[in-house]
Amino acid sequence: MSLWKIAWRSIQQRALASSLTSVSMGLGVALVVAVLVLQAAVTDSFQHGGGLGYDMIVGAKGSKLQLVLNTVYYLSSPVENIPWSYYKEFTDGKFKRYVEKAVPCCLGDYYEEYRVVGTTPEMFELKPPSGKGYTCAAGEIFHSDDFFTAVVGSTVASTTGLTVGSKFQPTHGAPGGHQHDPFTVVGVLAPTGTPNDRAVFVNIEGFYLLDNHAKEPEPAEETQQADADHAHAGADHAEDHAPESAMDHEHAAEDKDAAAHEEHDAADQDHAAEGEHAEHAHEDEHGHDHEHEHGEHHHAPLPENQREVTAILLLTASAPGVPAGLSAMPLIKQINKGSVAQVVLPIREIRTLLDLFVAPLEWLLLALTVLIVVVAGVGILVSIYNSMSERRREIAIMRALGASRESVMLIVLLESILLALAGGMLGWLLGHGLLGVLAPWIGQEAGVNLAFWHATLLELVIIPGLVVLAAVVGFLPAVVAYRTDVAKALVAAP
Amino acid sequence: MLQLKDIQKTYVEPDGAILKILDIPAFGVAPGEQVVLMGQSGSGKTTLLHIIAGISRPDSGEVRIAGTDIARLPESIRDRFRARTIGYVFQTFNLLAGFSALENVLLGMTFGGRSDAARARTLLERVGLGRRLTHKPAMLSVGEQQRVAVARALANRPKLLLADEPTANVDRGHQQQIVELIRQACREENVALLLVTHTAEVAEQFERVEHLERFNQAVASL
């Protein structure tokens, strides 16, 4: 019979007390496991989100972190915009040679609490690190010539009920803002485990045609553009949506409503005079008839001089024989030297954010949970120590049968270790079970993908850690066992 | 088999007074011999058995068992020597409550370093408990518990069996059975037996009966 079995029998003999002690240890370990897995998942999610298939973000000068949070994670306030002409430098201009892909993003609108992103179908050609790229769980990616169509992320679809064929109206500037014209959902993205699961992607052309989304052209540009506009023979619906402030989400809602009211009035008069928008009527809260029939006619795109973008996602081209990081250096220098925009490397910003703020908090949380495990360990100490007075005789019998002091000491230590390990196993299962059960809710609320089997390497430290803890807390009762006076304990009344 | 020489043992009482318990110039048990030791309560019988078993150390003197003076052995070696050479049957049986009859027997073997489940079963069958191997002590009668204790004491093939009033907690009807069981087992295993009792009926069965008061000078001087 091994000493392990003797220790196990001793635990069985005090089944209730042993179970309660192990359960308290299990609860502590469950918390540690949950924190470790969440910590890893959040870090992974941030890093994953920082590399959605592009390596740089170009946006207005200002806070780099805000640009990343806003563009990658759809958090924080929208940043300023940069001109469309700047975006064109990446597709047709001086920056083209540095770039493999450049995707424009326009932010600022919402559908319920989710961000609406005006972008091009190229957005979905970017391949996240998994390499699989974006796929649709239902429907398809919108086409660039279907202006008022949209693709929604998996979380958005599951929480709002939007599905292929659904129509929705984004709100301007805030979840409760002015309601824009409706878009039709043509696709639902398969889950990606990235912030994009929580976004609504609309065709950038439709986005530009919404109220307050067109920049007022510069006077010189206006004159030039007028000729071009006339060429569209009044089919240019954009004028209806051409306020003096482009995507200006800083205005108070009342101001926006008032402005929109005036604009609509003016636009309606224009339409009536020109008689060119018979089909294109709007219906808004002011009683104007503005209902779109998007599927039935073509809109003219917003003139380029009235366009702005919030950010440009860049996948840089790597020159032959030159490391990817180095080949983009001239591009970074040129952009940052200018006064229009800045370029940020999302991975670097996120790393900084994690190192400065998130990591210390996570470690603090971990320290607290480890403290709970230590307290549970003290529970083992108390449980075994309290049992020592009733076990003195048992220890004396073993000694009389030939057990050495070291053997009885070891039996008590093994008992402590077994209790801790049982608690550890229970806690591991409990922790992962808890995460497994809460995974759908966590995924929906925080965009962090979890499952029962998600584990971290740090969890491997738990078992040896528990053994050490058990040995430490079991030491005191083990010493009591070691010092048991056999002769005295044997003659004591049983 | 057992030779005691000039054994002295004293205790310090709570008031600081020194109480001499044992003062034995000489005492011995031959190999295979069966000796009964009688004495009044408090005469030092249990203390003497503890010293012979190596559970306690005498203040002075020699305790030779099979030629080894265990009083001079370091504690760890003495423990191992006890496990392998001495069997002990306690007055209160002292079975471990969480262990089955078989495990209680195996426990003795574990500390002796030779776990032999087949022998443990054989011993239990020999004492009539072949069908009670997996029973915990609480499920056994008093007589059955004492039989498990006997099997456990013989598990490591000891050379000397010490029995401390093994019939004290057994009714008269079973006393004879228990004593005969112990004596028979010792004969079969060629084990020397030193059995402590204060029951005359038990003592009468032995050829050699010793009274502690007669050779313990500490008692004589009281």
C-alpha cells in the first residue's frame, strides 16, 4: 500500500470536510483559470484586431491611439477626416508604388449601438492573419454599383436580427441621432473573432449620399465641379445631401435636424423646379416625402471634391529583397512629414496600449485571484490542522506499526497535495466550463471569442504552483504529525 | 530472543518530582517462547512493552532483540526494525477506521517495506475473516476486530509478538478464543510471545507467567 493511498484513505475518512476544502480551492483556481484565459483571449483579440489584413492606417493628424481604436476596434470618438484626393494618392498617385491595397473607411454613423462603416468591397479582400479572408454566412458582399446595400458582422446579425433582405436606417453621429435613408442588407459575414463582427459595412457610395456626409466644395472646386455636375443632367441626387459640413458629427442633434430640415426644403424645391426626381422622394420626420427606391434607379456618385474619408487601411507592398518593414519607411516619412495626414502602425499602438494600461490591470486581477487561491490554501491548512488532534492516535498507531516520523509527515503533506490537486482539477473544469457557458455572451458583448477548450500555457503553472502551495500549507500539520508522542497518544483514550 | 539488562525509566511529574517507573536488572524471552506478564495497574507493563517495541527509549540499559540493542539505534532505524521484527497487538485493537480489514493488515506491511497482499489474505483467512476482507472496522464485531489486529501484528513475520491486554475489551466467551488464536499463530510462525494481562484465566494457560512486581525493582521500592 502506497503512502498516496494511505493519504487518500485519510481524506475519504473525512469526506465532507475534505470536499468543502477542495471546493473552496476549486473556486479559487476557477477564478485564476478564467482570468488567465480571458487575459490571453483579450490580448489575442487586440493583437488579432490590430492585424486584420492591413499593416498601416492613414488618418487625420492627432492621437494615434484614437485613430487605431476608432478604425480597428470601432471605439472612442470619430477622428477628423482627410480629403478623398489624399486617398487617391494611394490608388493612382505618388504613394501607389508603396501600396498593395488601400481601402477607404468612413465612420461616424451607427445602427443601434453598432458602428456603420462606409467602405468599398475591397475591404473584404483584406485577409486577416488566419489567411482565410472574409466569407459570408449568408448572401454576398455588396457590389460597388449597388449604392444602398450593406453587409453586417455576425454579432450585429445575431443581436439585431438583421438578415439578407432586411432594411435598416443608420443614425447620424450617435446611436440616437437623425435617421438616414435605408440600406438593404445583402450579406451577413461569418464570424471572424475580430471587431468586424460588431460592425455594419455599407457601400461607401451610398454612405456619401446620406444627409450631412458631403463636404461643401471649395469655391474654386465648386466652379469646376459645376460643369461636371451638369453632365449628370440632374440625376445627381447628391445635392440633396450636400450640406456645408461633411460628416460633421460634432454638431448638436438639434442643429443637425434644423440644418437637414432646411436642406431638404431647399432640395425639394430644386427637385420640383427641375422635375427630375420624381422617383426619388424622401420621407423623414419633418413630413417630407423622401422615400428612396434604391433598387429601381441609379444614383450618381458624390463628386470627388465633396468626399472625405476617416481612415485609409493600407496593405503595403514589399519590395523584392527588402524587408516589409523597411520598404514602407519612405512612405511613412512622406506621410508624416506632410500636414494632411499621419500614418500609424496598429500593432505598435496596441502593444503600447496593452503594455501601459491593460497588462498591469490584468496582472493586478491575476494577483487578486492568486490571493484567493492562497486563502483557499490556508483553508486546507486549517482543515488538516484541526483534524490533527483527532488523528494523533491514528498517527501513533502507524508509528507503532513501524512508520517513521518522516513517513507520517509525508502522508500529511500528500494529503494536503491531494486536496489541492483535487481542488485544482475541479477549478480547471469549473473555470473552463464557466467560460464555455459564458462564451456566447462574452463574444456578443466584448467581441472576444472564447470556448471551453481555450487554454493558455500559463495554466501549466497552476499544477506545480498548487503542489508548492499545498506543501507549504501542509507543512505545519505535517510537523505536528512528525512530533506526535507515540507512547502518549497510544495510551490516551481512543 | 529478548534480553533486557539494567533497564531504567523515569518520568517527571507535573510538580517536578521524578517518578521511577522501571528498574529491571534482567529479563528475557527465548525464541518461540510464550510468556505472560502480569502486574497491577500502573506497575509499568505498557511502558515496558513500549520500551521493548522501541516506541519509547529507556533512560539506561540494553534492550536486545535478536541480538540488536534497539535502545541504541537511531529512531528511524529503530522504526524500521520494529516494523520488521516486532508485532504489536493493542488492548484497544487500534485498527484504522478508514481502512478495510485487508488494508489494515497491508498497512503494517507497508511500513515494513514488504507489501504482500496474498499473505495478508492468508492471515485473515487463518483468523476466520476470509469473507470480511473489505469490511471496515466499524462493520466488524469486537472479536473480529481483535482478530484483524492479530493478523496485522503477524503480517511482517515478526520474531517477537507483544500483546498488551488483548482480551481486555473482549467478553469472557471470546477471551479464550483470542488468546488461543494468538498462541496458535505464534506457534505456527515460530514467534516469541510476550502477552500482558491481568486476567488469571488467561495467565493460567501459559507455562511461564511473570509478575512485573517481582523483577521490577522500581515497583518493589515504592
